[in-house]
Amino acid sequence: MNACDRFDLTQRPWLTVRLTDGTVQDMSLVDVFANAHRVLGILGDVPTQVFALTRMLLAILHRATDGPAGLAQWRSLWQADTLPTESIDAYLAKHAHRFDLGDPDVPFFQVARLRTNDDKFSDLSKLIADVPNGQPFFTTRIGAPLRLSLAEAARWLVHCQAFDPSGIKSGDPSDPRTKNGKGYPIGVGWSGAIGGVLVGGRNLRETLLLNLVPRDVFDLPEAADLPPWEREHLGVTEELDGRVPTGPVDLFTWQSRRIRLVGQDGVVTAVLIANGDRRTPQNMHPYEPHTAWRRSQAQEKKLRSTVPVYMPLEHDPERMIWRGLQAMLPEADIAAGAERLPPTVLRWIGRLTSTRVLPRGYPMSLRTIGMTYGSQSSTVAEIVDDALSLRAILFAQDAGELVRSAKQAVAASEAGANAIGRLGENLAVAAGSREPAGARSRAVEHAYGALDPLFRTWLAGLGPDSVPLDALTEWHVTADQALRGLADDLVASASPTAWVGRPDRKGKLITSNHARKWCGDALRDAFAHAYQPVGSTS
């Protein structure tokens, strides 16, 4: 089959963006950097595509600016009205041949001569994340063979390298890893192994710069941190078995797969996806800035490691972003062997705010993007996408009291939700239910549903003029009122049998009145500041 047509990503429109005036259009790489100050943000066919494409733009910006080396160079970029388009244009022109989707020898993010024993290709459902394999009834792409424009194919190509599921792949006969014509699982694409975190600014220029962490923040060797378009073109086999990344640029563009697109007449009709470079996640925190990390004792035991082993803190689709603030808001000092490490990009924002390079009241968004996978990580299960609006001061190293108030508010909210959960369970027991656990889960879900919009509004209001204890008290009052109202509704809707009650497993009588009183006591404990006298600091 034929390679796809020539398509220069530096000059041809393929990145979908929303402008600050609300209009949507496609732009080339050259245009998106030149107009970044009037672009609100990148759009994607799925949220994970935004993450992958943003990181590709960051890789280009890192290399075009030769850094930035440190805070001084970053500050000069931030204070300019536009991105350094002269340097970016020169960089893209120098490497333009490596950004051609259909180059016969060095196609972008592909291997030109990738093949299988029978020279067959797969349909494009292997490339498109919104077409679950074996579950076509979940997609709107039904009724005709899948076809992609070159622009759309380019976006999915970048996404595939970042988030492709694991599982058995096509096997090129020249790859020594191929057995019986198959490539056996090496894991998901690198971005699929992490819990992605991006900082958002008021436009794309600011978003890119806020996520552009300088070299001196990373404790890395002096070796150049290169993307694939500056390296020797990859062949079919793994570049180096288990090689260590050279830095964030390398991971932003990590070639998890060997891919070949085919088509004609301006469309892509089929694809070949084989295994690429395997990347295990253990202790990649010195290189990867866009995820939080958790210490894994299981990995330390498995590897017989004498030093802490950190794994990416992946997102839980059932957990709202603000419930994970404890892991994302940086501490002033991170102890050796800490159980959690915040994303490096957020520590960088803290440094910018503490040094007043970034105003403490600067409004930003914190966006979490990730993918969860099905059985053996071989299928896409869910895509996680959530965002919070907040002020830069919450990342400042000298705003410890306000940060603690935010974290304490999260902890109090979880205690309050658990109190509502126990109420739901006790009401179910009082009504004679044999499955009270389900009632508990539903009640907890209702509690978080009630708190979610309230907490987001409260958090967005925290700023340089906020008094930490007053802010925390305000949240305690707000949350307590909301959950007490929910508790009253649950009691009012309980079965009449619950008023009489039933004994629990220990023989203790539980009625709806008992359940409501216990819940009220628990809410008072959770939101203690709501009950302190006005002006009290205890």
C-alpha cells in the first residue's frame, strides 16, 4: 500500500485551536506559535489529544529557545508580548523535512518501511481512541470504512505515540522482538502511564510558558535533550533496550510505537502499529514534570531497592480533581523519602510566585488529563479530564498557612462526605436492608455532588488578601450547611420502617433518629470551625 501524501506540518493547517474571540480554526505549527497570544487553547478530538499535542509544542519551544536555561531567560520570555517567533520559525525551517507526514524516508513520528510478513495493514480503529475495539456500538463512526484527513491523522498519530494501549501489536519480521509475526505487550504509551497535569494561562502563549520548566530545575546530566526529529531516524527495532530518557523533551515525544500510515488522494485509509521504545515508570520523576508521584513500597521490595521508588500518581476517574489537592499543592520543604511528590511543573509555578515573577493573584487553571485502560491495559476504558480555577498564591513557598487551609478544607470535606455515607448506611439498616453498603456509596456520591460546585467556587476565591483561618471557617460553614441539608433530605426520604428501626449486626437498635443524630455529631466534628464563636482563633 502507498504511504500517505506529503503533508508539511510546519506549513499546513492541522492543529485545531479556539481563538480568544471564540472562533475555531486549524493552524500550522508556524501559525500556532505566531498567534499563540490570541489563541485561547488547543482543541482535540479527545482531551488526551490536547495533552499530547501541548507537550509536542512544548518540545519544539524548549528546543527553539535552547532552554530556557533558568529563571532569567524564562522571565524575558514571559515579559514579551509574543513568543520568540523568529527563533521558532528558524528552528522549524531547519527541521521541516522531519515534520512531513508523508516523507518517503523520514515520515513524522513513523517508520517508512515498517511491514508485516503478510504485508497487511489494520483499519484506523487501532489509531483512534474513541473507537473501542470489539465495542463498535459505542462510536458514531459506523456505516462506512474509516477514513481520516491528513490533518486528523496527524493529530491521532501524536496521540497514539503518547497514549496507545498495550496488548499484542503487529510485528515487523526484522524486529528481533517479533515472535510468530506478533509484537508482544510492552506497556501503554508513556503519557498513558502517568496522571497528566497541565497549568493553564489566559491564552496559549501563557499556557506554554507556564509549562516550560527551565533546565536548571531538573537535576540532569549535560547531554542534549532531543526530540525524535533531531535524532537519527528510528528504524523498526527498539532504539536502545531500556535507555534512560535525556530529559522532559525526550519524554514529551517518546516513541512508544513504530507506526506507518497509508492512504492516497489526501486521506489516510489504514495503519500499521508495532512496538516501539519501552519505558518503565519507576523513578522517572527527575525527567517528567507533568504528573504527581507516589512512593511505592511494593516496587522497593520487588526491585530490592535501598532508595525510595516513586511511581506516577495516576488519576482516579471517580475522584474529583480537588480531592487530590494534597498531592498537588507543593510543600515548602519536601522531606527525603516523602510519600508523595508534587508535579515538578507546580513546584516551578511556586518558585515563580515566591520570587514575584508571577503575581500572587495571577488566575490560572489546573487541568488533569489521563487515560485508564481495561483488561491487561489492552483497551481504552475511560478518559479523565477535569480542571480547577485557582490563584498562583496557592503554589507559593511562602503561603504555607493558606495552602494548609486548602488542604484542611479537602480533609474536612472528605470527613463530611463519609458522615453522609454512614447516614445512608444506617438508614438502610434501620429500614431492614440486607445491602447497606450500596446505600452508603450512593450517599457519599450525593455528598460530593453537593460539595463539588461549592468547593470550586471557594477555592477560586482564595487569593493574596485571604486570611487562612477565615477562609477555612467560611468553607466549614458552607459545607456544613450543604451536608446538613442533604442529611435532612435523606432522612425525609427514608422508608417509614426506618423510624421504628432495626437492630444492627451487633444487636444495637438503629432508627432514623439515631442515624441523623450520629451524622450531625460527625458533621460537627468535621466542620468544627463552623461552630466556634465569632473571633475565636482556637
